[in-house]
Amino acid sequence: MDSKKIDTTNDTPSTRRGFLGKSAALGLAGVTLGLAGCKDEATAGGKTAAAPAAHKGGEVAPGQLDDYYAFISSGHSGEARILGLPSGRELKRIPVFNIDCMVGWGITNESKAIMGTKPDGSLKYTTGDTHHVHGSYKNGTYDGRWLFINDKLHSRVARIRMDTMETDKITELPNVAGFHGIFPDKRDPVDPKIDYTTRVFCGAEFHIPLPNDGRDLEDPSKWGALFSCVSAETMEVMWQVRVDGNMDLCATSYDGKLAACNQYNVENAADLNGMMAAERDACVFLHIERVEALVKAGKYTTIGSSKVPVVDGRKTANADPKTAISCYVPVGKNPHGVNASPDGKYFVCSGKLSPTATVIELAKVLQWFDGNVKDPRDTVVAEPEIGLGPLHTAFDGKGNAYTSLFLDSQAVKWNVDAAIAQFKGDKNAKVILEKFDVHYQPGHNYSSMGETTQADGKYLNSGNKFSKDRFLPVGPLHPETEQLIDISGANMKLVADHTAYSEPHDGIIVRRDVVKTRQIYNMTDFPNAVTPETAGIERKGNKVHVRLMSQAPAYSMPVIKVKKGDEVTITLTNYDKVEDLTHGCAIPTYNINFIVNPQETKSVTFKADHAGAFWMYCTHFCHALHLEMRSRFLVEA
Ligand code: K7E
Ligand code: RUQ
Ligand code: CUA
Ligand code: CA
């Protein structure tokens, strides 16, 4: 599509009058408590903003909408976040691996089932560490269906639905520690007709005993690391590959055939000095079609209690390129990051301990697998010197790469073709185009649509790890900076310093017309939805089920009476159909707190272990009589 077309017709989502009119009508209808009487038409499905408007200098005036969504990770706060760009407005936080008491994530039965529980019903984990968010693909660009995000802490992969921007599945990887890099495939490796994401690949950074059950504690030389493949649709782990060395970040090719991870520990070392011993580390490529053929032929093992097929991708088992599933391409020392260029031709790996970026040509990697390239190193077509501490590389779709330089506190813009010419011996090739100061110590940088064939070269975001003097001091913990840079001209221009709570790593910048959200749920999406017919209280022994509805400004039951010792389940359906009309449900001293959006159903289960009168109240400002929206929850002694 033509992203240059300026369309501002959709910039204001609705008129002020329109919105006010609706809530005024609601005020009247609400007081009569006509639960079945709500005639407002639901507007579920397909809410899309028009193509980006041009915002000069990054300014987005009040009432105007941004051009892009940025979906960013949040490090050890365990969530995902959505920013509008270029304004930097924080639009939403999506709880994933963390507990969020606003939404009730980790509190409701439904969210607990997604997060995973222990046999006693409590959460298995309450913490997480998200580094990388990537979108699902169709035909080389985002299809707006899913986001995939990693948890380095407990080696889990989560999927977020992009229509509701909520986590819908979480899978823990067996026999994996330090799951860092994640990337969806862009096309099926076997069936070229399948031009969308079907698999998600996961790299493991830490070596562990296999299985990790107390064996081999004193002998790290026996430990190993597994590359995992997860089905995008079912989120089940399909297979794993044991590799030599570790895996850090992950990238996939546009033809679906290759996935790769940069390796900073080819030494298989268990200490710092050991991990820095080798002159070169590697980028390990996996031939996905061959891996799956081995799995299909039963040529795999399993580890411990896991049923997941594990294929051997170590060097000794892959000496013959023509049958090999893995190819280890030597790159700069201790690389951090591997990124695919939007033309589909190259992967770029940069070495933290080497001032270089290594450019690997994918066609040559495939030729190596065919036996037509002698040495894996011969797949390297450029290795320019770009600066100190190079980490991650973004692209503008015009042949230029932008690499974050952690030590130099810069983003360096360099030309890929010039780097290739220089590598071939052209001494006049102009590789480095600009070095741009960022403030300070950048981790990831990423560009607008830069991980797709539609890279548009408009913005680069630099996620900086140290903000130092850039903001008002707020105590020992400083904010992080998401620095937005305009890369559309000949020179890079700083647009804004957006603050971010610790600690954003990677993210993607997605054109707003790609994202199609729904604003209201379908009640039928929830099998446990409460209707006027099923509403009420039901007792079976000491199990009490309270089926409740909310409609502004009341719950369907003014009094709920249970006995001390009962196991209480409250299922709450928000009967309101009006966009933005969310209710809350909180019960003091019982640690219950969650929201229900229009037409949504959620439930909580808890033991009524202390007697008394407790006002169950609405936490989410919903109505002029919001404060009056409360019912008595009575627990008899
Ligand atoms: Cu460089 Cu975890 Cu992507 Cu952070 S990693 S910055
Ligand atoms: S009341 S508008 Cu709690 Cu001051 Cu909120
Ligand atoms: Cu319902 Cu506030
Ligand atoms: Ca190393």
C-alpha cells in the first residue's frame, strides 16, 4: 500500500458530541437498572485507523492519532507495552508474565490458567523477563494477528492476540534455560504456498544438564543448550535441536528455509574468561526442512520426562554439508544480535568485543548446505569496522543499516552494498555514512516496519540503557530512554526523548493501518458468560457459585451471602455494550481485584476464610454513580 498517502479523515476517532451523547443516555438508562434493556449496538471487530498521516518533527497535536504503534518488551518487569509513535504516548501495558492488579492478570481464573498453576491452584511463577517482541507474518510483512514474546527468566514463550492486545497462551520450554532470542518464521520451509507464520523459533543462552534433575552438577562440559520450535497455532513445542555453543538472538529468512542464532559462547564455557577465549564466535544456521525430515523419520531422542523430539545439531553429527542440519558461520567475537535485512538477502551479526558487523549472504548459506561452498566462513560477504560495542542492527529499506554502539553511545548508519564492495577490495567504498550520538549506551535499535519487506525508513528508535542527566532525578533508579530518530532524510534527526520504565529491550514499529483491534468482546466468546437466565447464586455442598452481571451503575445482586469456609467462585459478565465502559470488581481483605470490559466475562475462586461484611465495589470509573456501584458481600461466621 502507498504509505505516503495522507489520510487524516480518521484522525479524530469520534466527535466529542458523539461520545458525550452516549454517556449521557447511559446515565439515564443506568439508574433504572434495566439489565436486559441495553439496546446499544456493539461495534466489535475490525477497528482500524487509516494509513499514517505525516507528522512533522514528531509532533502529534492533542486529539490527533499517531502514525505507528510500537510494541516493546519491558525486561524484568515481565510485561509488553504499546506506545504511539512519534508521540511516545504509552497506550497500553499488556501483562504477560507479571501480575497486574489493574486488569486482574494473575488474579482471575482465566489469566491463571494461561500463566500456569501449581496443583494447589496458585501461580507457578509470578515473575518474568521479556526481551523480544515480534509480530506474525504474511507475505513478508505483519498480518496483525499475533505478537510473540520471550521470558528469559523461566524460558517461556507467550502469544498476544493483536485484536484485543491480550496474552492468550504461554508455553514453557522443556530442558531450556535462558531463552533469549525469539523469532517467528515468515513462510513455511516445505510448502511455499503457506506464506504466513506457522512456527516460532527460540534460542537458549544458558547451558544446563540434560535433563536438569541434579545430575552432572560438577561437570559443565556435559551441559547443553537446545534450540526450540513452537507451533504458532497450538503453541506446542514441535521439536528441539541440540547445538554446540549457546544461542543468543534469533532471526529467520523470508523464504522460510533458515533460522539462525548468534553465539557468544562457542567455547561452551561456564565462566567469563572462558566465554571470551575464542578469537571468533559464530552464527549457527539451521536448515529447517532437514530438521523436520529427521523428526519425521524418527531420528531423534527425548530428554528426561519431555516427549519433545530432540535432533542432534552438533558439529560432529553434521560433518557432511549435504545432510547437515546446522552450519556454524564464524563471526566477530562475542556477538550480540542477528538481524535480517528487509531485502531478504543478508543476516547481520555484530561482535560486542569486536568493532565489526559481519554480513552473511543467505544464498551462500543454502549453497553450503548443498555442498557448493567449501568453508562456512565463505558465506561472509562483508565485515566492516563500524564502532565500539556494536549490538543490534536495524534497516531502512534503502540499503542502509543502523547498528547500536553500546560503548560509543551512538547509532551508526552504514551502507550494506558499500560494505560488500569494501570487503571485495574496493578501497573507495564509503561504508560509514553517519555516526549519531544517543543518550546513552543504547541496547536495541529498531526501525519502522524494519523487520518486514515494507521497511519504510521513517523512524529509528534507540532504546538507551542509561539516561543519566536527561531527566529530572527521581532517586537512584533512573528512567530509561526510548529515543526517537527521524531517518527519512540524508541526516538522522533526534525527534524526542521518550521515557520508559525499566527495562525496554527490543521492539517493533508497526504502521497503524496494519493493526485491527476490536473494541468490544463477543459475549459468546466466553463459555462461562452470565446471562439474566443464569444469574444468581448456586450452592453445591460448600462450593458456592455466584453468577453476576454488571451494568452501570450496579451489579445484578445487591447482597451476596456465603458461609465461612465456603469455596466461592464469582463469575462476572459485563453486560454493558458501550465502548470504553469497563467495570471493576474488588473485595476488601480478600485480595480480589480485576476489571471486566464490555461484554467480557471473568471469574475468581477463593476461600471465604474470614467472616464479616465486605463491600464489593467497582474500581473502574464507569458512570456518574460509579462510587455507588457496590454490593454487600456477607460472610456468616
Ligand atoms: Cu540486546 Cu535481551 Cu535483545 Cu536487550 S538483548 S538490549
Ligand atoms: S475519587 S475521580 Cu476516588 Cu477522588 Cu476518583
Ligand atoms: Cu462500574 Cu465503576
Ligand atoms: Ca566467545
